[in-house]
Amino acid sequence: MQTLLVHNKSAGAGHLTPAELTTALEAGGLTVRHCAPQDAQLDRCLAEPSQMVVLAGGDGTVARILAKLPFQKRVVAIVPLGTANNIAQSLGILDPAQPGSGNEIVTAWRHADRRGLDIGRVSGPWGQTRFVEAVGIGPLAKTILQFKTEGVTAADSIRLGREAFRHALAHAEPLRSTIALDGVPVPAPLLLAEAMNIQHAGSRLHLAPAAETDDGYFDVVTVAPEQRDDMLAWIDGGCSGVAPLSVTRARSVEIDWRGDPLRIDDYGPEMRVHEGRVSVNFLAERLEVLVPSERDRTNAAAAAPGRGPDIEVAS
């Protein structure tokens, strides 16, 4: 099987190297060509025909490549190597990507299920952009855009990211922007709004537990001023249980953007004037991603009795 491997070698220190994963893939009978996420020829590599694309890296790399992938009849496999691994968690992908586990990864793919992944499209004054995770405005968007950690452990990165979000939420003013879902205005004021295609965001925050990646709906998460204290308490309690916010399902989101921090996955649009009409919807096509089979999920649950619904992935 012709396979394209896109591996961010700087992600996940101590995880599989590109050479190790390539060896495992070839041992599994795959014909592999490699392209780095920073390669100047990346777009050409992604456009060339292949039967399978393997993405190895953190959420930033995985989301960027997924959003750029041309729609072809091929399957995508994800090896999560980042800190939060929000995309892999939301898809139900266990993280076996520890050193020396490449053969186990390939073996699991042989009997994996396939799950659809909707690709979002956001249009604004800057133009049009594809995305995978979410489009959001407010304190979470501000935190994702500004918060960077280097030289700390994964656990510390998660903790510091949540502390930064807590601080931003605690001091957030009501949004100046207004929002409509499927043409229906959302009552103001709001502190935060996130049109989510996946369940997790930021520092492994489980904000939209019912979100499905292939149903054609966004789970639009909002926090009103009267919900702020409960959200702060939820963060202080380790972000366990159901987040005390509001979730509305919608096929389209319209934002009258008036300068609030705005994120598209983990980056913000580059423009001089931060205002204008922003439209969020889905493309008609979707990707197919390999996920653990029902047998694998059953075995994993049996091996960890009492474990909650979240899939814990190695950092």
C-alpha cells in the first residue's frame, strides 16, 4: 500500500522517530515516502496519490495537515505525539506511540474501524480557511493564541495552560461580537463562544463531550457571565465532570466580529483590521480516519476498570 508519512520529529520527545515509524510501516507491508511538515514541497506531497496518509505529531501539526489534505479515496492514520492530543482523544484513538511500539501501531491498523472527520470552513475579511478543531472567540481563544511552553513536562504544560485559561476567563469582559446559530441570534452577553468539531480544546479541556466528528454539526460552546463562577470552580476542581456551560448544536455559525480574540484551531487570522462578518460551516466532503476497532475499545475498557469515558493518552 502506497503510504505518505508526515512526521513532526520535534513533537513528543522520547516518542517514535521518523526512522523508527518508517521501519514499522515497511515491516507491515507498506511502501512509505516521507515528507516533513515544514517541507517546502508539502502541498505537492499531499496532492500526490496515495492509499494511506500517516500523521505523526501534536494537535497543531495534525490539524494543519488534515485541513490541507486534498479529498482523495484514501484513509488517514494518526500517531498522536503531542501534549494534549485533543484530536486523537476526540476520535477515540488510544495513544500507543511509545518508543518501540511501532509494530503494535501498525498491527492495530489492520483491524481498525474507519470514522468520518468533517472539515470546517471559515470565511472572513482575511479570506477563506479550512479547520479541524474549532473556531472560537473570547478568553479560550486568547489563551490558545498566546500561551506557549517550552522546556516543561507535559503535565506542567497542561497545568499551566489551564491556569492561563482560568486567569483569562476570570478577567474576561463580555464579548463585543454577536453570534447567530443557523440564523438564530444567541442572546447576549457572552464571555466565550467556541464552534467545536471535536470534544476537547486547549489544555485537554473536555468542553463538548457529545461532539461527533462526522455528523455535520458543530457543538457551539458558550459561557455567559452568570456561568463564570461555576466554570472557575470547575477548573479549580481539575476540570473533572461535565463543564458548567451551554452547548447548542448548529450546522452554521455567523459571527459579527468586533475585535474579540479569534482563533482558528491554534492560530489567528493575519489581518490589520480585526472586525467583520465571519461565517463558519462544513465542507461537503469528509476524510476517513482509522480508529481503534470495537474489539480494541472493549479490551481497553476491560483492562482499566472504573475508568471514565475520557481516553487518557500518553503525553
